[in-house]
Amino acid sequence: MGTPGEAPAEVEPHWLDTEERATWLSVVSLLIKLPAALDAQLQRDAGFSHFEYNVLAGLSEAPEGSLRMSVLAAFADGSLPRLSQVITRLERRGLVRRTPDPDDGRYTLAVLTEAGRDAVVAAAPGHVETVRNLVFDPLSKAKTRQLRDICLRILGAIDPGDRCFEHHR
């Protein structure tokens, strides 16, 4: 501590070493290129963004093909406003519909239509093949487990209170 009125001494940042920097740049590249590759495949083959596909897939796995919008936003890792915009686009295409939650009318449900179910079922094989080719084929089973564990650690550091990923262990 300095004397009153003195500016605090600047603390030198804990810079990345050479290996950490190379790793960080690899992570940054992955965070840019993998979503772009997944989006490109889904746009080309199904006319969806990756986010739209995740919304449809989440609904397809839900009981009766419906989820509260807030739950669906958390599942798809998106905000409610972003999800609302996506649901509007998917409604226009006849793939989902909104309805009041019969258990509590304060909430809105997103419901997958038959056309939506057909669309996600048709898109799933190509998407899974792309995910397999880009993520899993280059890795052994042990490296796959390591990747999952690394991702969960990083996600835990980002949001220690978020337990939505525990079911993936």
C-alpha cells in the first residue's frame, strides 16, 4: 500500500507462456471454425443455422415435443430474446408453434410440429456425420473423454453455479 493520494502500483499481468499462448490460439481458432463448419453444413443440407437445429433437436427430445421457452433457451445456450426471434422464424416455416403453458399460463411453450419433427429427423444424419468427422474421428476414446472433462472444467470456471452440464458426465 502506498501513502494516501498515491496511485496504486500497477500489477504486471500474468502473461501466457509460449505453450499457453499456442494452446489459447488453437482454442480461439476452434471456437471460430467449428461453429462456422457446423452452420455451413446445416445451412447447405437443411436450411438451418446450428442454433436453430439445437432448438429443434431440443424440442424433439422433450416429452410431447414441447418445452417452456426459458428451459429451451437454457438448453440451446441462448438468451430468451434470441430464442424468441428464432422461434418466430421457425413458426413462419411451420416447424414450431407457441402456446400458453396449460400448467401455468404465465409461461409460453414452444411446441414442435410434425413438419418440424420431420425436418429435424431429416437433418440429423448429416449433422451427426459432420460432428463425427470434425470432432470424434480425429480423437481416441480416451481423448474424447479428456475433451469432455476439459470442456466441463472450463464451463465450470465460466459459471460455477451452472449445473446444466452435469448430466453429460
